[in-house]
Amino acid sequence: MAQPIEFYFDFSSPYSYFASVRLDDLAGHYGRVVRWRPILLGAAFKVSGMQPLLDIPLKNEYVRRDIARFARLLDLRFRLPEKFPFAAVAASRAFYWLDAQDSALAKRFAKAIFRQIYGAGADVSDVDFVCDLASGMGVARDELKAALGSAELKEKLRAEVDAAVAKGVFGAPYIVVDGEPFWGADRLAQIEEWLVTGGW
Amino acid sequence: MAQPIEFYFDFSSPYSYFASVRLDDLAGHYGRVVRWRPILLGAAFKVSGMQPLLDIPLKNEYVRRDIARFARLLDLRFRLPEKFPFAAVAASRAFYWLDAQDSALAKRFAKAIFRQIYGAGADVSDVDFVCDLASGMGVARDELKAALGSAELKEKLRAEVDAAVAKGVFGAPYIVVDGEPFWGADRLAQIEEWLVTGGW
């Protein structure tokens, strides 16, 4: 059986959101599953010297326009939260805690987080917001909240981020198909071509 | 009549090359013409603080792999010249000198320059190489060579680059369709969608 497609993303990346709404369906058409891996781009930026998109003069104006336009093309409600970019620590840790129990649930949770951020402008750096959202999906709120403060879960996220950077993940979305990396929400067409042809 | 599509590119940008081989045909399908504008990305980088792609840790490894893969997808011979990136001053100045006389000739010249760089690894920062190439296309070699050293042509390129940066051009290829900017060779599908629909 083919290995899963790896989907590295940061909740604080609108382009990650755009890729997330289509990637599972796209992979499914070719009998493939997607393994979601939230990361924190800040760690990659420390290695690369790159900066958050909206901090770059000239490019920031383009990006603001482009993300709104990209969202319209995908028929997605879209707004940037007031606090942006943000460190998606709580949501990412919660993802890995859920993922260890039920990867399908973790993926539904991640999709709900993305919709809350970019559909409703929610502040998901708020631990209680994250716990409430998970609770609404049937997760034991107190257990999750306790886990979010644990050294074990902090270490889990750190290890995932370090592993991603060691693999060369410098931006998001960063999607790996059979060892072949594709960066950017605008590369889904090339990913589909790769899945259809087995590579070129 | 619709205004031309503006195509800002740097000869020292492989992604500009990839866009260049398809953009005129794509525009032509919708009755549109493309106005080619070579620029020097270094001037934009001074404003944005961005760096050449191959100077960025982590990202550089991806880019090397991606440009080779992108070229294969487009069925293009491809190699990076030994001196890369390079300042495409001579080729860009020559373009504008030709463009003032015959824009179709200037475009053919630009396409030949791109093929020489990425198909054959040529060093187009060499003034004599540029003059020889133009001469082979019927251009008066001595006149071109004299123009390349003139203050007037230096100023022309500088003014074009400054105007591009003032418009927000921070990278290349940067393509403007009816005032709407699209950055990157991987955005031709969105550009086509824009041409078909008139925007979304």
C-alpha cells in the first residue's frame, strides 16, 4: 500500500488553509490518504532567515490581496483574524493529543480550527477557545486542558516541528508525495499530475 | 481594446523562464497581447529585504529540485548556468533598446536569451555574448554595443526597474492582468481563469 501523503501546515498560514480544504479529496481520488502534520513556521524561519509574509515590504500588499482573491476562487468565507500571524501552539498541541487517539477526529478538529480562524476571525491562540471547540466535538474538555499544559505534549509538538525542519520544510503548506516535496497551495495541480503519472 | 498583459521578469529567474514559454500563447487564446518588461530583482530585494532563492537556507534545496522538476513538466531542456544568480544588465538593456525599435524583435531576442541561459548554460552577463546573439538575429552589432554603454540606455533600464518596484513588483515572474497582479510561474492557471471569467 502506498505511504500516506504528508501535509505539513501551520494554522497561522492562510495558504495552508486553502490547501487543506482540497487535499484530502484530491488524494482520495487516487486512493491515497493524507497525514496531517501541524507545525510552527517560526521554527523554520529561525533556520532559513525568512520572515512572516505580512512583515515583508512590497510582498505584504500582494499577499493581502492574493489571499482574499484565492479564498474567493475557492468559494470560502475569509477574513484574517485581528491577531495575525499568531503562534498556533495550543491548537497544534491539541491536534497531536487527539491524533494519538483518533486521527480522523484530529483531522476534523483541524478543519474546524481552520474554519474558525479564517471563516470567523477567531483567536485560536486562546487555550480555552481550543478546548471549547474540541469539547463541542465530544472531546473530554478537562483531559485536553490538562494535557495542553503537560511537558509530554509540549515535547511532542517540538519533536514534530524539529523533524519537519530536518526534512527541509521551510514554508507551508509543504506536501510530500512519495518523497517528492511540493510547496504552496498553488501546487495542487502538480500534485495531481504526480499522482496520475507516478512522477515525471 | 483591452490593455496589454504586463509581464515583469528577470532573466536571472528560472521561474520567469517557465512563465515566458507559455504566457504569450495563453494570452493569445483570449485575444490578448503581452508586454514584456525585464527588470532586475536586486532592486526590489533592496526594498523588501528578500534574498535570491538559492541564498536561503532550507528553501534553496527545495528550489533546486523544483526548478529541475518544473522544467521537465514543461519538456524544457534545463540547466543552471555556472554563474547564478547573475545581474542581467546587458541583456535587459539590449531588450529595451530593441523594444524601442521593434517590440516583436525584442520579444524574440528575450526568448533566445532565456533559451541560451537555461537551455545551454550561457553567461549572458557577457556583453559580447549578448551582442553576438542579437547580431545573429539581424541586429546591427556595433550600434547595439555602443548603445549598451550609453547613459541613455542605462537610465532607461533604471527607470523601468524603478517603475516596476513602485507598482509593487517584489518578485518574478509578476504578471498584471487588467490591474490584477499574479506572482509566480505556478499562477498561469489562475491567470487563465481571470481571462475567461473577467475576474472573480
